[in-house]
Amino acid sequence: MSNTALLERPVTAPIRTVPAKPVSDPATADLPAVRSPRGFALYVGIDEIKAAEAGVSLPLLVDALRRTLAELAPNAETHATVALAPHGSGGRDLDVVRLALQEPGALARAKAAAEEEKEAEPAVVVDISRKRVLLDGESAGFTYKEFELLQYLVLREGRTIERSELVSALWQASSEEEAPGERTIDVHVRRLRAKLGRHEDIVRTVRGVGYRFDRHADVVIRYGHGTPSPDRF
């Protein structure tokens, strides 16, 4: 084979390179090869009362943490903040702090818990003690008279109430408002049903007689303090 043929033949063998061996640093020998994002957070779930019970105060705790960091990591930057949670917030103190600080993980957990709680709530809640009606957890916005009308039927559950009785019980006892005719009761009931929406059939019409409250499986009546009203029969 000629020298010319040897020169024209392409070189196909791969070229291998040997990486330089890094210089070992004793200070970083135990650190992982891939560094985590910088940052460090420490949440302390405690309020002024619990701190006082422990014989300290919140400013004292903050100062102690900063002094400890200054000794262990002089170059570390610190920032203290106060997480204000709604009054009566449940859960652990640390969870309350995370939620108040809008931590994404805490917000996601709170949203999931709220959805589960909403699914567990009854569709209709007639709250006698607070004079309100909740539909799927939201206020139905009943007027005073609309609620009084529904309450009168609820407290006499299963019994058909004549229009004349409703007029006598809900209007004639008050001198501030002129009592409507019996047929006007139908107008009030229609308005009440409109606000009940898809649950309107809990107020049932008994043709030629009057109206009756029919409880469904997804309807809850709250009387307050766990005791039914003495007017219920």
C-alpha cells in the first residue's frame, strides 16, 4: 500500500480525553455533587401566651436565634417576621404559621382540606339559632320574613300548615306590618323557593290546604346548643 493511500484514509478511531482529576478540598469533601438551591427557612410555631408560659418572649426568642446563627454561620442573613392568622384558626401552630406566610405547600393542603370539608357538608342547613339558611356552604340571603316562614314550617316538620295559620302566626302578631291575604302567602313561598334553588322541594305544596316542610337526606336543621326548639312538635 502506498504512502498516498495511507494519507487519504479517514481516521475513524475515537479520540479519548482523560478529565483532569479535581483537587480534593477537605471542606467540601462530604458535600453532594449537585448543590441544592440556596436558602434555609425555620418556622417557629408559638404565640406570645405560650412564649410567656415558657418564661420567654418573642423578641427574646428572635434575639437568641440570631445570636446562635451569628456564632455558627457569621455570614448568614436573617429575617424575622410575624405571621398573623385569623382568630380561632385550627390546626397545629406550625401549620397556622405556614398558612399565614402563604407557603405553597400549606396553601395546597388547606385547599384540599376545604374541598373535602365542603363535600362533607350537607346541601341545606337551616340554622335556627343563627337565623340563616346555608346552601352548599353559602348563605341563601333570606329576608327576616322569609326565614320566619321557613322556620315555622321546619319546626312543624311533617305537618301541613294552612295558609290562614301562617298569616295568623307570622303577621297578625305584629302591628308593624299589614297582614297579607292568604293567597299572598303563595307569593312569599315562591320567593322563598326561588332562593332555595334546586332544593325548593323541601317546601312542599299540599293542594287545597297549605304547605309542609319535607326533610331530605341532605338537609340538616341546627337548633343551637344541641337542643330542639320547644315549639317543635
